Amino acid sequence: MEWLYGILALLAGAAIALQPVVNAVAADNMRHAVWGALASAAVTFLLLAVAAAALRLPVPALRVVEGFPPWLYGGGVIGAFMLFAALLAVPRLGATTTAALIIAGQLAAALMIDHVGWFGIPVHLINVPRIIGALCLFGGVLLIRAS
């Protein structure tokens, strides 16, 4: 069953490369990047609402949401930032360079999250093989951008 999660992660990676391209074209057709980003976010919201309804998920009580620490709302801010930043980068840097930079940024953040154990994640210390792997990825970004 673990192979299924690997395939899902691979498909998610392909989607990360495809999404800003689609959003950039939508933004161009809608005459502004904000409208392209909003269209993408609206479709995401609608699909998740349909999924919640189809799965007959109970609506969380308002008191549950009120008890959230403020930083938990950061996921929405991060999602909007990612969507908008990638949408702006693709027409200027290209899909490949944008995807490589997104992956490099993900790797740098993930290394820190693992090393420190933020958000209750099990600690995986930064070591020489991890550093070499990260440097190889960052070198790949430079090679992609140089071509």
C-alpha cells in the first residue's frame, strides 16, 4: 500500500508544476493575476465543499474553530501566497525553473522542520548525506536556469 502513497506524491509533484501554468493562462485571460489566483482558489473551495458534502462530513462546531491557535490559520495564507507567487513566476522564469525553485524551497524548509521537529514532526537531524542531497538539488536549479 505504501507504493500508492508514492504514486500520489509523484502525481502531486506533477500537479505543482502544472498548476501555476494553468493559473498564469487564466490570469492572462482574466487580465490580472489576482483574478487568476481567485479563480483557482474558488474552484478549490467548491471542490472541497462538494467532497465534504459527498462524504457527509459533519460541519465542525464553531467552538472548535474558535479554539484554534492563530498560527493554524496560516495554512490559508501560505496557500494563497504559493498560488500567487507561482502564478507570477511562471511567465517570467518558465515552468521548469519555477518548479525547480519551488522544490528547492520545499526542501530547504523541510530540512529545517525535520531538524528542529517543528509542529510535532519526529526529529531527523541534518547530516552530511542530507546536505549533499540538498546541494545537488540546488545545483540542479542553477543548471536548469543556466540553460
